[in-house]
Amino acid sequence: MIKEPYYLVDFNVSLANFDILINDVLAFSYDSGGSIYSNYPINHFILNSGAQQVKVRFKPLVGSQTIHQDAEAIIKIQFLDASTMDQEQLKTVYEYKMQRAKDDKLPLLESIGEFKAVVPYQLTGWTNAGTIDVENEAAIEKVHNYYRRIYTLFKDKDVNALASLLKKRYEETDTSMYLEEDNIAELNSIFKMLDAEGYVMQGFPEVPRVEFYAKNRVVNLIREDKSPIISYLKTEENEEFGFPFYIHLPKGNNGFEIIR
């Protein structure tokens, strides 16, 4: 019996950019073209046992309007026991293989599938979140203002305030990943690393992009190049460090909350 089921999305993709959404929340995005073969943990997008949705969205390479005719992809959902991390026990519960398109002028290719997960926890996540009116300018401005608030706290290196606002995200993520972390210590270590390595915080974007997930209940604000609002740059090495986060609006609450 598996003690700590640990789910991963495994991807082997060439000549295509792509997004992978778990339960309609963006889990992984790739926009560098070329080829990538890797995996990414997804337990924090699985709120409880049962059927889970996986959506894969393939996009053209940068500079192209259509998906490359030679694009190839295999996407898998796999799991193992986190208590042992024995790769030999890795099991596949979902697999998708891109079919060569008959129409070589596809601007987008999307596949939606389902897999069953069994996990020993139950998370609230965004299940009780209110729906954001995507056409309401006032609602969008509130999203911008909340991200500006978090941006200011990062700029001021206000670890205690940030730890408080990130509390729900940390609690649920740690539960789903079977971790026991000192999150204040983790935030402090991030700021120390950024200072020691000469990272410079990027300014708040003049025209950020807002993205909605989970039937408009989960929100993400990003830069035009899709990097997180909280972004640092080490100019000489051209290295970036980002701290992405998603927010939602819990029912009965007038303010946003960081949920992932």
C-alpha cells in the first residue's frame, strides 16, 4: 500500500510550446520552443481523491502562427510513494500522445483527459471561492491592487507580513507534498540568496496581464513576457528568479487570499 502518493506530470515534447492544466489550473507552462523532457509535481493541484482533469494545450513556436508540422509530444500522469521516492515503483495513470495533425495550419491543439487520484488528504483550495467577473474593470483593478500590495511587501522584505498572507498556500502545499517546512525561514533564505547573488527586483509592470482559471475562481497576474509579477534579474548572467502565486476570493470574504 502506498503511504504517500506523489503525482507528477511527465512531458516529452519537441517543436511546440505548451500549457498543462490540472483541474483547470495552470500547473506548468513552456514557451522556449525546442525540446523538453522533464516532469513536475502536481499534488498541490489535487484537492482530494477521485477523478481529476488534465488539459494539455499546444501552441505554436514563437514567431509562428501555427503548430509546427513535425511537433511531437507524449504527456503522462504518473505517481510513486513519496515516503520512498523509489523510481522503479513509478506507475502511469494517464497518457496522451500527440497525433500528427492532418491540417498543418493549426493555431492551437487542445486535449482534455481524466485520471483517478488517491490521496490521504482533503484540501479546501478554491472550492469555496467566488467567481470573478472578468468583464468588470473594478474587479480587475482589485486584482492589480492586491498584487501591488504583495509586490510592495517583497520590495520591503517584510517577511512576517508575507508569511501571514502566504499561510494558506503554505499549509495546503505542505500537506499535499507531505512536508513540514519552516516557511518564515524559507522566505528569509530567499531574500538572503537574492541579496548575496546580486539579483535586482524588476519594477511593477505598467500593463500586466490577468489570467483566470478554475471557472474564473483562481487568478494570476503576470508580466507581458509571462514571467511572475515578483521577478528578480541578475543582469550580467541574464538569470531570473521568480516567485509566482495564484489568488482567489473566499466566499464571505471581501479580500483576496493567496491560495497557490
